[in-house]
Amino acid sequence: MIGIWLGGLLRRRPARLGAAAIGIAIAVALLASLGSFLAHSKATMTDRAVRGVAVDWQVQVQPGTDPAAVDRLVQATAGVQASAAVGFAQTTGLSATTGGSTQATGPGVVLGLPSSYQQLFPTEIRVLTGAGTGVLLAQQTAANLHAAPGDVVNIGRAGQAPVRVTVVGVVDLPQADSLFQKVGAPVGAQRTAPPDNVLLLPQAQWHTTFDALARSRPDLISTQIHVLRSHQLPQDPSAAYTAVTAAAHNLEARSSGGAVVGDNLGAALGAARQDAAYAQVLFLFLGLPGAILAGLLTAIIASAGATRRRAEQALLRARGAAASQLIRLAAVEALIIGVVGAVVGLAVAALVGRLAFGTARFGTSTASASAWAGIAAAIGLAIAGAAVLVPARRDLRQSTVASGRATVGVLRYPSWARYGLDAILLIVAGLVFSATSRNGYQLVLAPEGVPTISVSYWAFAGPALLWIGAGLLAWRLSDLLLGRGRRVIAWVLRPLTKRMSGSVASGMSRQRRPLVRAIVLLALAISFAASTAIFNSTYRQQAEADAQLTNGADVTVTPAPGTTVQPTAAQQLSGVSGVKAVEPIQHRFAYIGTDLQDLYGVRPTSITNATALQNAYFHGGTAAGLMHTLATKPDSILVSAETVKDYQLGVGDLLKLRLIDAVTHQPRMVAFHYVGVVSEFPTAPKDSFFVANAGYVAQQTGSDAVGAFLVDTGGQHSAAVAQRIQHLLGSAATVSSIGTVRKSVGSSLTAVDLAGLTRVELSFALVLAAAAGGLVFALGLSERRRTFAIARALGAKPRHLRGMIFGEAGVLTVGGLVSGAVIGWVLSQMLVKVLTGVFDPPPSVIAVPWLYLGAVLGITVVALAGVSAAATRAARGPAISVLREL
Amino acid sequence: MSRSPARSTLEDTSLAVADGRALIACHNVARTFGSGPNAVVAVHGVTCQVLPDTRVALTGPSGSGKSTLLHLMAGLEQPTSGVMSWPALGGHPLGEPGRIGVIFQGPSLLPALDVAENVALPLLLGDTPEGEAAERAQAALDLLAIGDLARSLPEQLSGGQAQRVAVARALAARPSLILADEPTGQLDHQAASLVVDVLLQASAELGAALVVSTHDRLVAERLPNQWTMRDGAMTSGSDRA
Ligand SMILES: Nc1ncnc2c1ncn2[C@@H]1O[C@H](COP(=O)(O)OP(=O)(O)OP(=O)(O)O)[C@@H](O)[C@H]1O
Ligand SMILES: [Mg+2]
């Protein structure tokens, strides 16, 4: 019996089976593609985190412990590839006599490095001039001493005579912050500034210089074992983090307190796992609705045959078929749809993977590949089962042989509508949203040093409920309009259907449920596409803002360290072709209590000539308002929220900072008044900093030295302008353009670029919108071939058929697009708010991708118009054969 | 009344085609379904004409081609060979709603329209104003004693009721030719007789020709002429004229 049934099914309903399989295929392809995105981006994050670390571990040998013993322990630790002992000695100061004058510095640090160091840790030391091995001076120190390769430097030793060494090279220490970190400092401690003066000695020379001092003043000398670990790590940053930190803890435990691990690799992976968690959240937010939509699409397609299926079931039952037999038939149908859909879906996903990531695998490892393929296929089968079996069972339970014949009947309100589920969902969505907003939209919590990461999936409920609730509301409203409002429909359709408008409207009204379902599905698809696209483009806008913030402006010119440049140098830059505006910005360091923070001195009236200030960067006023305050009250200062909290500041409070006086080189107190909070500022770091009036800072410190020039190019040819400026200034300055920064800044999430996800998402959203509109509409029309055939036999002309079909398409298009646009807009607002944590900096305005939205609109309209035109043509065919068929 | 309506000779046919009064002229018409070994010749070698005063019953065993011939006459099927023409109707009738009232053998009501809307449909397709279409639809329903079903939906009707609605629909447009395919197939004698009364009365009032295919002898005998079909060919007709 199953065989006969199947044969009949395949012969008579290939379109419906095929369409349902397409629905499944979309769901499977979407899930598998997104899974592959997730796995891919996680692996990228791990990779990037690992590559950004210069020294994986800095193992601090504790006082009284033998460095050699610790080194042996380190060597014996799993995953360690190489190690190097680095000596740290405090010097009382360095001095040099060059060109007839003697310069001296304050205290500093002298490092002792083994000869293999640079080979093991190539990114820690960058040679600027001279040789790479031997006595090396840090760039800042060389500037302070006016020293160059070949000059002699005296190293001051506490209680001992200075030692003379000859400098052979000048180096940059790009990772000075982590190199000079206080290993074992408690979590969350204030960062310590790296030493101002650094000299690097070969290991043997360091020992002869400081071994004696180590005995008299052991507090001034210490040793770190720098470790290079194997980078064969789990691909998931979270797992990699766990593995690395566990190894570090294990080493510390085995050393019995003799060693403390400065786990740079672990810290980097810790940051990456937070990004990975965000990627996972994005996967949920953006992927799940797509899969749900595809599932709904399948269900609607499967149910497109419900009327006939019910009639067939009734017939079969009347002929004595048992309920279990009917269920088995439905199960076979579901299985066929599911298997075909899953196979096609996986093939599509492989193709998408190939296009988006250059690999056809659904993850980066074979295991995660088969896992994702399996999960996606299983969900596809489940959707097929739910879409075909559930309604079949319900029909069996509810319908008698007689009622199986009913097709139009009295339309009952579904029970969710009677109980007002749509309103309830919308209210709950609002409540959840306001709860998460009170929470500051903290979606991902990854406390430092804690292996578990917590993701607040709860916040997901807000947009999800909104989407579902709005979909149900759209159902209710469309049903109302098509039911009660049939006169309105008739009036609207009048120009298209002329005298037939009344009949067309009442026909549409009596058979409105499939149309209403199509409208809702289209609305959900459109809103999904719109909100995803808006989220994505807002994300891109903010990434751009991030690049702007990091670089400061289109082009930024930073004078070489140690040189002092006056603001008047801006004129020289203004002359370069392509430069629209130049703005000097001061960069100083200021002590607040014992904390050291960056301080930026700006010209408040003209800063925005060269860079953009978003209102979102500030609290307690708009960007323009706060700049106005800085201008009118020059001793005003903008402070980070953290500092405001730590020092309990209120607006107008006096704030005394210590800044270095240009004349005495000593810190001096400068009084400011706190006027507002700044969280982001061009060129400023991500943590705490100050923004003040440049004129006031210059007057108080006796120097108007510029930290950087912000150059506006009008967004055009930044790279070329940067090149011209670099050519003009030579080695006197570093010139960076926004283009190069765009590639290197941001969290690894920006780096993964969302591009893959965006492309996958947006193309699926397009396909879904077109399918939701076109496919469902086409099936609905094909269900009514008979109606059109009768009309044709009764003398309907092509214009009548066109009117009927295009009228319905119009109602579907307008209904779906309008509700989709409204839902999409509200949803985007909520999504961007809920996902605030993903944005850096948070957006003050939402970016709307009109081009993409136009494409969605266009494709939907074209799909529906195409289906309508094809249906009109088909309806003009021979009527009698259609009448005989059914 | 009717004159030599069907004869299988070429001379007569050319004479018939020349008759400008003919509503329908079939000249050596054949209709085959399918091709190759599975081909079914539903109608072949039929030559006949329907004049304004034709009132004829089309009889014959099941599968003899009655429905197919009626569809050919209505212009709903294309002959595979031979010539169909509609001289007095000014050309092909398809797309000329209301010129020919067709009553189909099977169910043919639009499920989404109620009875009154179904009956008014051909009128609206022929650009009759809505008000007038509704009135005429109601009048046609009243004529068939089913006026109280006007607001029912097709699925709520019995087979016989649906058949009478189809009759009403064919008559409401005041056609000049009525083609009824088994209009009484699902009716009891009383109802069947009412339908035949109505059809004859309407054809008299409208001056419309009437072709009724039927298995029912009682129905067939109420019509002045009978054409008989067998295996796709018209075996008798003119001799009973
Ligand atoms: N569309 C079609 N495709 C294939 N065969 C057809 C088609 N229409 C009719 N036939 C065949 O043509 C022959 C004549 O059919 P038709 O419906 O004209 O007979 P009928 O005389 O009306 O029979 P009944 O009295 O049962 O209604 C039958 O054998 C039928 O199977
Ligand atoms: Mg028949």
C-alpha cells in the first residue's frame, strides 16, 4: 500500500513535495553554514590571540629560589617548547656624554637577555638602528640621553660604582606593557607604567654587572623565565584558554611557590573567548530565526495540500484504512521530504562554505564538520516530521469522514488568538527588554581568571518574543482585514478587477487563511532580512567608527618619540595636497593619586574640523556641548566613568592632577574641574584617560608640544595622502592612515569581520523572503487551479484572470511588506540595543542599508509578480483537462 | 422543428455551414486524447449543426463521447481534425461570457463563492453591472426553486442542489445556446422534471437553442429531437427530425 501511495504522491504532487523539500533544504543549509561560520570564527579568534602574544609566559622566579631550578621545572612542563632566563636589574639611572653635554636619566631597568632571545621571541624587540645583539638602548632612553650607536652609557648601580658600556643599537619594545608587567599582581589591579628608561645587555655582561649587586641588594634584581609554548591548541578559544591556564597553574603548583606565571597567552585567549561567546550569541540571534522561518515555510508548504490531504484521508478511512496506516503514510512522506531536503541543504551549505570561507567543510575540523552537518540534517528531519506528521495526526483526531470534505466552511479562530497570545508575547517581550536594559545589556560575562564564561541567553528572549508576538499580531490584523474588511479589499481591488472586485474580494475573504499565512510568513522573512541587515550595517558603521577612534582621523601624524613639535607645524601639513584640515592634539601622562592615565589636550573649538566626535562617546552632555564647555571654561576636564566612580566625582568638582612640567621635568599639580564623562576619544586607549583644553595644559606645563596631528582628507585617498606626508616628514614622524588601521584594530570579532556571517545571513534572508512570498503564493494558486479553470470555462478573459491573480498578489505583497517593515524596524531597534555589547563603540544612530532593503523589496516583488504572471499564463490553458483532473 | 441537424455527408454539411443562422456547425469533427497506442478517439466524423430552434437530447452509452462533443461545441476543446464554427455567434465563443450557457457534468461551482455569487459570475465576466447581475442571479435561482440557498456555500449543498445552481448559472446570462451535460444526473424524478421544465421554458423564452446530454430516457423524451452517439460517432439524428 505504501508503495502505491508513494508512487501516486510522487507522480501527482511533485511540486508540493519539491517545495517542501526546498524549505527543509533552506533550514539545513542555513544551520550548517552558520555552524561553519561559528567554528571558523572561533578558530580564527584563537589563532589571532596566539599570534598577538610576544612571550607566552613570563615566569617570575620568586626571591630565594634558584632560577635554574625553575627553568628545569618549566622545561618539564607539558606544552613548553623553549625557555629563556631574563635578568631584570634596577638601575639608579643612566647617563651619557654626547656632543659635549652630559644627559642623565632617572631610575630605569637593565635587562639581561640570552643570545637566543630574539630568535625565540621575535616580536618582543624591534631593532631601529645599529646592531641587533650587544648593548641595546630603548628608543625613549636613547632620546633622553641623546645617545646613538657607538656612544658610551654609564649604568648607575645602588651602592656601587657605575659601569660603562658601549651602545651598539637602538630598539623599540612594542610589548613593553606586558614585558614589564608586575607578574602575580592581583586581578583588576591598576596597570603600572613601563619604566621610562630601559637598557638591554647580553646575558653574560648582565651577570658580571649585577651579580654582586644581587647579593647586596637582592630586592633590586630578579629573574624571569620567558616561555615559548606549543601553539597546538584547541580551536575553541574557551577550550584553549582552559588548557593554557591549567598548565600555568600546574607549573605554579609544582614549583611550591618558587614561580609565579605571568600568563600572557592565557590573558589573550581569555579576551578571545569573550569574543567567541559573542560570536555564539550572534549565531543564535541571527541564525535561529532563519531556521525557524525555514521551518515555518516548510510547514506552510506541507499544509498547502492540507485540504486535499484531508479529503484523501477521509476517503481512505471511508474505504477502511486504519489510522495507524494513515500515520505511516504521512511518516513516509515526511521522511522523503526530510531526506531530500537535508541532502540538498548540506550540498548548498558546502557550496556556501566554499564561497564564503574557501572550504567546503562545515567547520574547520573534520569532527566539528560532521557534527554540524549531523545537527543540521537532524533538525531538517525534525522539521519535516513536525510539518507533515503533526497536522496529519491532528486531522485524524479531529475530522470525521464527513467533515473531511469541508474546505471553506466557517473559519474558527485559533485558540492562541482567542486567548490573546500575541498581546501577551509582546508585553513579555517588553518586560524582558526593559529588564535586560536595566542590566546594561551585559550579554557576556567573562571574568578574568575564571574558567567559565556566562552568556545571558535570557536577553535573547526579548527580540525572540517580539518577533513571534508581532508575527501573531500580523496574523490577527491580516485576518481581520481580509475577513471583516472585505469591502475595503473590494474597493482597493476595483481598478484592477473592475466589476469582479466584489466576487474576488469575497472569494479571497472566504479562503483567506492560506493568504494570511503567506502574509505572515512574508512579514517574518522581511523583518528578519531587515533587522539582520540593519544590525550588520550598524555593526560595520561602528567598526568604522572604531577605526576612526583608534587612528584618530583619516590620517594621523605622530612625531617621532623624543622630539618636540609645536602646533604651528600644522601649517606645513596643511600644504600637502589632499589635506582638508589639520588639528594638533596633545598627549601627556597625568597622575591621579598613584594611577597614571593618558591626558589629551585638544582645541575644543576646532577639533571637529579633523575628526568626528559622536555623542555616544560622552555622558553628561553632547559632544558639541562638552566641547563648548571646554572652550568657555578652559580648566574643565572630561574623565572616564571608572575614575568618576573611583574618586566619587560630581560635576564641577575640583580635580588635581600631577603633570610633568616642561622646564623642571618634575611633576606639578594642575587644578581642573570635572565637567563630564568621556568613554571614547580619537587616538585614546580603551581604558581610562582625560580630555582637557590644550591651551590650558600648555599654559600650566610650560609646553605646547603636540602628541599627534589629526589630518582630515574628507575620507578620500587617505592612503595616498598619508604617503605624501610620510615622504615630506621622513623619519621625523609616523604616519598612519585609517585604511591600515581598519585591518589591524578591534576585537577579533571585528577581525572575523562578520563578513562571512553577513554574506551567508543576508543571502539566506533574500532567499527566504523570495521563497516565503513566491513559493507559498505559487502553491496557493496551484491549489486553486480548478477555480481558475471554471472561471475560464465560464468565459473569463485573460484580463479577468490577471485581475484575480495580481489582485491577490498585491494584497499579499502590500500586507507582507508593510507588516515586515514595521516589525523589522522595531526589531532592529531592540536587537541593536540588546547586542550593545557587540558594538565598540556603542552606536548613537542605527545605520539603514537602503540598497540591501531595496534588493529585498525588489526580489520579493519580482518573485510575486513572476509567479502571478506564470499563473495567469497557466490559467489561460485548456480548462476542461483541469476540471477533469480534480 | 429542427431541420436535418446531423448528417454525415459532405454536401449536407457544406449546405449547413453556408447556413448563416447556424449557432454551431461541426464539419467532420474528431477529437482524440493522447497519442500512440494509448490514444482514445472520443469523437470522430461528427458533422452536425445547431440552429436557433434546435431542441435536442444527446444520448448514448457512457464513454460514447457526449461530454467531449459538448465541450467541442462550447469551444472549450479544440478538435484534432475537422472544423468547428459558430456562424451566428460571430466567431469563437470562448471569452464571450454568457453567449453559450454551459452546464458541466461534474461539480463546477467555485468553492469560495456563495451560490448567488456563483450564478452572477458569468454576468459579471460579461460586464453586467453588479446590481443587475445580482438581481438576475436571484431570479434564476428562484426559477429553479432554490432561491433560499442564495447565501449558501457550494460545500454546503447536496449534489442535486449544486447541479441546479449550475443550471441557474447557465441560464442567468440569458444565452442564445444552452449546452447541458447530464443536468439531471443527480436529481430525483421530480427535481429532474423541474429542471427540464425550466430548461425548455428558458429556451423558449430566450429563443435559445438547447442541447441536453442525458442517460435518462424520461428526460430525453421530453425533448423534440434525439441525437445518439456510439463510440464517438453520431449514429442517428436527422431521421427523427
Ligand atoms: N481529457 C481526456 N483525456 C483522456 N481521455 C478522455 C478525456 N476526455 C474524455 N476522454 C475519453 O473519451 C471518451 C469519451 O468520454 P466522454 O466524457 O466524452 O464520454 P460521455 O459520453 O460523456 O460518458 P458519460 O456518459 O459517462 O459521461 C472516454 O473513453 C473518455 O475516457
Ligand atoms: Mg459525459
